[in-house]
Amino acid sequence: MKFFNILDRYIIKKFLLTFFIAIILMIAVILIFDLSDKLGKFMEKQIPFKRILFEYYISLVPYYLHIFMSLFVFLGIIFFTSKMASKSEIIAMMSNGISFGRIFLPYLISAFILVVFSFLLGNFIIPASTQKRIEFENQFIYYRPNVHTNDVHKQISKGVFIYIKFFDPSTDIGHIFTIEKFDGTDLKSKMYADNIFWDEEKQLWQANNYWIRTYDTKQDIIETGDKIDTNIYITPNDIKESIIDIETLNLFELNQFIDEQKLHGNDSINEFILTKHKRFGFPFSIFILTFLGYVFSFKKKRGGTGINLGIGIVISSAFILFSKLSDQLAINGNLTPFLAVWLPNFIFVIISFIIYKFVSK
């Protein structure tokens, strides 16, 4: 048997065509509902149709495509494989000496194409389109006021830690500020200030009503004053981090961002690492759901395609629910980000092989 024959082309065509038709129709419905909801705002602000289409809705397509990809891969496979089984096409293949595993090969090739597509979407295409979408939303749709940031803890360099009780991003002023310098575990100096503000001209922070205590083996030295320029190597933008910024970073920028946040001792580091692992784990789940959908719908069942799709929706919903639960456990620190992303995949691999053992008998 040839490695790539007419049967392979037949299955790959069915796989990809079913997937793209279903997901494009789904995205079209979502965008129509979104347009009907926002049409009043667009007309009120007299936004040109060209800007609405190319700056907003075109940028939404990759986002929704990526979100629904795994689900529609799974349901698409169940749909067309169940159809093939009900028409006895699979029985005919096996009767001609084609093994269970060999029939799966074109499924695997199709899944690989979509995995690569999903990886490129999540790591490079979506970050760029999200930046454009956010800029459009901020200008025309939503008013996003600056949100105060409380209890900022950061390690700005080795052994140097800062704390800001309350930071106002609209004025770049921080209240109740401390900076501590350590040599190993020994505290060498500590500075306290009522507030600090960013001097745009000097490109540095100025501290007001401060005192500095330097710890010495012989005698501690205390310095006080009204104003002093600091040498804190962070900018206001380093303090104004939010999860939406992560969505606009490509893979290389995200890696650099995580390294910086580890150095700063950011309390939200697990969320950032979780995002990184999801950009690898999400595309890989397509392989798992492809195999699961294949073994689940391989045999002809009573109820045909309808019952298979119904059970498939339940299984895919369970996968999504379990993934969301794992994400929350990682954010709360009860589970590592790596396990949060890969544990659902691992469990559903086991489920797939259990079903495979049952089906292959």
C-alpha cells in the first residue's frame, strides 16, 4: 500500500472541510450577534465601515478561531467518522486489509496541520491582532479608566526589593513606599517614603518625606529629608501590568516578560507562566481530541451520528471544564502551571486509550 493514497486524500479532505465549514459558520454567527449589539455605538460615533471591518472584526476572527478550534476538531471528527461508519465505509476499508491504525494516519496528518496552525495563531497572529482590537475598543467601544494598583511587591535587581502600598497610574504617584537591600539574607539598608512620583524629564523616581536606615555592624546610620532622587530601575509601565497585556505578547516577548517578572518577584507570575504553557498545551490537545473522536465514533452505533454528537458534546464540555478548574488551581498556587495545562491532556489520553481498547476488541 502506498504511504499516501486516494483514501488518505479522501479522509483529509473530509476532516479539514468539515472543520473549516463548521467553525466559519460558528464565527459568522458570533460576529453577526456582536455587530447587532454594537451597531448603535458604531453609528453614534460615525465610525467608517472600513475601520470597523479591518481594525475590529478581522482581528476577532483569529481569536474565535483559536478558541473554538479544539472543540470543532473533535465534533467534526465525530460527525464525519460516524457518517462513514453508518455507511459501512470503515468496514469496507478493514475488509480490504487496512488496519485500524493505518486508517488513523490521515487523521493524524490533518491534526498535525491544525496543530501547527493553532500554534502560529496563538503565539504570533493573535497577539498582533489583539493589540489592534484593544486599541479600537479603547477608542470607540469601551471606556477603560485607569485602575489603582495596590500592594505592589517587586524584586528590581538581585537583593533589592520594593513595596508600594497604593499606586495611581493616572498620576504615576505611589504612596507608602519602601525599598530594602539585602546581602544574602542580611538586610543592609531600608528606605521609607510617604510617596514617590515619576519625573518624566529626569526619567527617575523622586521620593518625598523619606528616611533611610543603613545597618552597620558598629552603628546604624539614619538619614532623613524632604526629597531625594532614587535609582529604582523600573518605569511606571512596569507597575501598570495587567493580564490583557499578556495577550498582546508573542512567544518571544512573553518569555522575556516572564524572566523580568521573576526578577521583580511579581505575585502574579503563575498566571504568566500558565499562559505560556497554554500556548503549547492548547495546540497539542488537538492531537488528543482527534484520537478520542476517532476511536469514539469508529464503530457503528444505534442512534447513529446524533447520539455520537450528543455524547461528544458532553465529553468536550468535561474537557473544557476540567481545564478551567486546573487553571484556577494554578492561579491560586495549589497546582503548578505545567500540571494545570498538561494534566487534563494526560487524563484524556488515558480515556482515549481505554475507549480504544474497548473499540478494538
